[in-house]
Amino acid sequence: MSSNAPLILVDGSSYLYRAFHALPDLRTADKRPTGAVRGVLAMLRRQRKDYPDSPLVVVFDAKGKTFRDEMFPEYKAQRPPMPDDLREQIEPLHNAIDAMGLPRIVIEGVEADDVIGTLAVQAAAEGREVIISTGDKDMAQLVRPGVTLVNTMNDSVLDVDGVKQKFGIGPDLIIDFLALMGDKVDNIPGVPGVGEKTALALLQNLGGLDAIYADLDAIAPLGFRGSKTLAAKMEQHRDAAEMSYKLATIKTDVALEQGPADLQNREPDREKLIELYRSLEFRGWLDELLREAGGDTTASGEGASAAPEVERNYEIVTDEAHLDAWLKTLREAELFAFDTETTSLNYMEARIVGVSFCAEPGVAAYVPFGHDYMGAPVQLPQELVLEKLKPLLEDPSCKKVGQNLKYDSHVLANYDIALNGIAADTMLESYVLDSTATRHDMDSLALKYLGESTIHFEDIAGKGAKQLMFNQIELEKAGPYAAEDADITLRLHRELAPRLAAEDGPQEVFERIELPLLPVLARVERNGARVDASMLKAQSQELSVKMAELQQKAFELAGEEFNLASTKQLGAILFEKLGLPVIKKTPKGAPSTAEPVLQELAHDYKLPAVIMQYRGMAKLQNTYTDKLPLMINPVTGRVHTSYHQAVAATGRLSSSDPNLQNIPIRTAEGRRIRQAFVPEPGHKLLAADYSQIELRIMAHLSGDAGLIRAFAEGADIHRATAAEVFQVPLEAVEDEQRRRAKAINFGLIYGMSAFGLAKQLDIPRADAQEYIDRYFARYPGVLEYMERTRKQAAEDGYVETLFGRRLYLPDINSRNGMRRQGAERTAINAPMQGTAADIIKLAMIAVDQWLQESGAPARIILQVHDELVLEVEEQALEEVRGRVVALMQDAAELAVPLIVDADVGKNWDEAH
């Protein structure tokens, strides 16, 4: 530490409370709260980075009473007791600060403010600069030349001029300010009737408390509201004002064992920090520490994985005898981990550079055959390696585990190798175990479940534009990286499989749904979808014309030209020039021009509506009409998306490169894009879609007799709901009533409030509440389900789908009302959305199995939400349609019938 560097004094207690109330309710896997600890440590890490040469001293309040309580027993008396979730975080925070090597001070009988004040005054007297890091306004009284306040929560800095600008008075009058106003938080009484404006008027015109009491007659002529009667009040409450002054004064003469010069940062205790970060599941910081330590540190602690330390023995196989020995080991193994290293993430284009294996923890091999950098060592021929591997990889009796094996199966298919014997996939094991606990990539899983930092690809390949492809990486670096992938995968499986086996529901979801779906999705992706590039090109040109027209219209409405894509310019036009109402602001305080804001403004103003139309068309053009033709594979002539099993918390599949699940269906332009999805000659597209599946699942889960009866009778559920809510005969329901009932049906299963429904239907909130009340009166089982689900979610921390998929809700017991209510809405909807996701996955498995076994001339080419799209030879259409509908309807047994609508067309839009 430099003796000339500023002394940084951190108000630990202030930041602990602020972090607890401001940050998300973070918890470990065993539900220990960690959000406040993380918030304070993040602030300390930042301070250490900002002031690398400075001592960083963290001061906390001591337990028990202080001298202020003896002076005034009611001091802070109204404060609620410390929440248990906060109390639980104090010890781990203190331990972490100690392990960071930072001085931590707690002095009984005084507050942290007093310790900080004493150190600040002492250091300033020695001519040393002091920075006080706090969010407490009372500390402004300590500001003087050389003593500055910094609040890292909002990045504010207060020096003497800053205090004057913020409070309207200098630091020398802050105590008087607090004495006059009082402080509700600390229960400092102040003078009744004196608020901020009155206090400032007194202090700015008359001076401090002593000066005011020396000339009370000077108050009345000041002329502010109440000034004529204030002198009497001041006299009446003089004792309270003087007591308040004493209570608000920060003590600057606390007896301390160490002075500013004695307080120095020590070297961090890395082993202790690693143990703490593991226990608290601060994976990013843990990764940072482990990587600094070379990745071989294996400190254990409470909450750390029970995975044993493993000695690593990695081999690079470059001769045939060595390869044969490994193949023999793998054939004899009960299960082995397998991984490919390739030239691309695009599974249709990727070429294999090498493969890695592991049959026992710590013992792994990498077989390179595609490294082609200058001076690359002699490797086995690719043809030889793949010829020897093919029987092993295709043998279903040889059990394999991998991390995202769908990708590896694609890459092997590029070499005419069919990967069989998939016994497990660690990405899917982690995802099914808890979809929200972590990301499910290997590096994140290794940190969470093994407590180890892996070699990252950037470590061996570099970053950015100069990043190497795997075939360009030296074998000395590539070998350990690739072998580690297989080793970590096997060890993860050994850690995750028992955890999964201990949970009946998640285990069944893994074995019945997710693992069998893996090869099905690989086939669907490989089938691809045929698109008409010329049709998309024509539509792109049409969109350009329409966008130009909309742009001109926007210019006319704005009265000037501007960049429609610039949020800054748009904001200036809408809110400064046209004076439209500001509905919402960005985090930086500027008026928001986000889509929900424009939607609301579009009800009353033309320009926002035009902007929304323009944005919608620009998105279609950029995402689809321009991009899709470029994504057509030159070999297959098709577009090949990637379906992701381990992304959405509810179990729904997501799609990328391209994302085929977000093509709008309600606009003519969106439907035009679907018209470009066409079958090959002699085929048609068959689109099979579940009808109102989430509402049917709601009927099943709630057991509501009215809903079940309506579905059993085959009624139009929205019309039936309208009849109930609007109290009219079924045949008399009008279209507008049906539309409103539809909004109620879908809104309620997404947890929509009366406010949200009123906004959607553009009706008074009272009317919306009346609709909701009538709905629950007619369908009481739905209300009971919602209340039951909220309660169960709060008790268990998760909800389940019909098939046992668990959906964890980290914020369900959050002290933050908005987060808790959001989690409650998710708790109600997630079982329906998750069950729907499970059903469509089971349907895909069943349809795929029938197609494989029957040899029917059809293939699944798309899965979008509740819909399967197949490409079918024309002469087999009726047989395939009938079989697909039956299989999808039989995918689950509910209390109401599952209905599938299946249509045929010469393009996707026509079939939908």
C-alpha cells in the first residue's frame, strides 16, 4: 500500500442493508440467501480495482446498544428487527472480507459512522486524503477538504461543493439540518412541523442551531409559510432540537487500537476465498480464482461438491496400436464419455479435427487427425480413425455419455456414422435437475458441480477476429483441452446421475422425454426446411417499398426528416417536439421509445403507430426475407435450424440460426414469409397443431367442473366463457364478447391482473375486475388452483408439470413485492406451459418412432410451439395425417380431450 494513496473507509453496514433490499433474492442450490453478500463484495472488488494502492477498511455496526441509546432510549426504536435472511448473510460476508485481506472493524458501544468519522478526522489531520464509501446522507457532515463521500450504488461523489449543491447548505450545517428535520429512519425527533424546506430557509438565512436560538425573533420576517408561528414552536421544542443535534452528530474521538497508518490490506487468503465462493456458489469469481491458481485448486467447504479430487492423466494418441488399446478399453467399459473437436459450430458444415474419450475419471485421451497448422506432428489418417471408431460409436450396447451429444451426432452423420447407445447427456441432466440454477454449458457445470475451472476455448484459441479454428491450434494445447472435455463430462455424469435418480419426477422426465428426444431433434434439424429464395427476395423488395412509404409518412407527421432507427432522434421528435406524454423512462432517465410504450401511444397518436409498422417490417426484412436465403445449405438446398432443449426454464424448445419460432402469423407480411416454406415436388406440407392446449391443461390441473364440461361437449371455449361471464345464452354471444372472453381465458393463465386486462381490452379497470370476478365465480376451480399453486410454490420453491418436470422459482419468497408477484404469476402459468411443452415433445417422439418403423414417406421438418410440420408425399397424405393426429392426441391422457387440427397445403401458411 502506498502511504500517499487515499484511505478508503467503507460503511459496511449501510451497503449490507442497501444490497439486501435492492438486489435480487439470490440463493444457493440449498436455498441459503446470498444476494446481500454478493452485492457488498462486488462493491468492494470494484473499490479495490478503482484504488489499487489504497488501504480499504470496512466498518460495521456492532451488536447491542450504543451511547445514543443511553442518551435517548427511543433512538432507532421503531426499526423492525433484522430479517432472518439478512442476519444469515452477516457471518459469510465478514469471513469473505477477512479472506480478501481487508481490515474489518467492529467497535462495541458506537456505530460504524463514529468509527469512520474518527478515522477520517485523524487521517485528514495527518494530511492524508480520505474517501468514505457510503450511501448514508448523515455522513455528509464529515466532508471537508481532503474528505470525500462516494456512493457506489449510484456513482455519486460529494466533496464540499457537491454537498452544497445537493443539500443547499455546506457540510458544517448538515448536523443542524438533521437536528431541525429529525430522521424518521433513526427516530431522531427534530422539531415538529419543520420539514426540509423550512430547515433550509432557517439555515440559509440565520445560520446554525445556536444562531437560530440566539435570535428567534428573526424567523417571522423570513416570510415562508408558517414562519410567524415557528419561533414559538422552536422554543417549545428546544430540548428536542438539542437532543436531536447530539444524536445526529457523528463521534470523531472513538478510542481505537489502530490509527489510519496501521490499517493496511493483507494478501488475500486464496484457499479460504475459494472455499467461500464455492459454498456461496459465486461461480464467476470462483472461476477467476481457480484460473489464477492454475485450475488445480480443490479446496472444499460447506456447500461444495462432494466430488473427490482427481489426478489427471491425459494422453494424445498418434499411433494405431495406442488407438487400438483405447478402443479395447472403451468396449470393455460400462460407459464412456465421448466428444468431438471440430472446425465450426454449424453442425451441417463442421469437419472433425479429432475425438476424445474417457472411461474413468482423470484418465482421458485425445485422438487428433485434422490439425493442419505449419509444423503439425504426424497424426493418424482420418479414414483409419473413423473406420475403427464407426463400429464402436454405432453399437447401441456400448453406452456413451456426452455434453450436448446432439451436436456430436450431427457431426458424425457428416461422415456417415450413426451415433447409437446414448445413455446420458450432462447438459440435459443438469437442465432437468434444475433449469434455472445455472447455465448448462460444460464450463458452468464444472464450476457448480465439481468446483473446478476448465480450460476455456479462448485460452487456447485466442479471441475476436484473430481467434484460431481448432485445426489451427497446436497439439500441445489442443490435447489437454480436448481430453479434459471428455474427463469433465464423465465426472459430471457421475455427479449428476445420482442426484437425478433421487428425484422421481425429474428422473422420469429425463428418461421418458428429454433423452429420447435428442435423436429425434437431430433428425428434424437434419431434415431441414425447403424455402423459396426467389419468393423471399421479391417480398424483401416489396417490404423496402412499403418501408419507404412509411418513412415518408413519418417525416410528414413529424414535420421533419429523422432516422427512424435512432431511439435518440425518435425520442426528441415524440417528446420534445410533439410533446407526447412520457409513459416510461430508460434506466438513464431518457423517455423510452420501447415497443410497449409505442403501442400505448399508438392508441391516440398517429406517428407511434407508423413507427411500429416500420419497425415490424424492418425486423421481418432483417431477420427473414434478407437473411433466410443466405442460410440455405448449398448441399441440401434447405435451411437447418438448431433446436435447444436446455434454454427455456419451462421445458419449451427454442430455435436459432434461424429462429423459426418467431415468424409472425397475425400479419400479412408474416404469413407471406411462411408461404416461402415449400415442400419438394410431389410433396405437400402437413401442419398438425394442438387446439387450445394450455386451456385444456388448465381444465385438467384445476379440475374445474365447468371448464371440463365445456371441453367435453366440444364447445367453443371462448364463446362458452363469454356466455358465463357476460351472462347471456351461448347462441347470443357477440363477436366482441368472445374476443374479450378470449383475452380473459389466456390472460388469467398468464397471471394477468385487472390492470393488465383493462389495458389490453381498453376498458376501465373496474370493468376488468368485474369480468375477472365473474369468471372465478363461474369457474371456482381455477381460482382454487391458483391459490393452491401459489401456496405450494412458496412452500416448496418449485412447481411441477403433469409429468414431474420441476420449475424452480428463486423469487417466490422474495421480499421484493414485484419479484415475488412475478414468481407467483410464473408459478401459475409454468405448469401449463411446461406440461404443453412435455406433451409436444412426447408427440414428436411418438411420431418420429412411427415414421422410423413404418418407413412412411414423410419427415418432420419443423416444430413451432404447439405445432408439428411434416413434409409428406402426396399419395400418403391421408394415412400420415390420420396417424399423426392420433399419435399427437394420444401423447397424454387428460380430463378433457386433446384435439389436434391438421391441415395440408402447398406451403406452410396454407397448411396452418
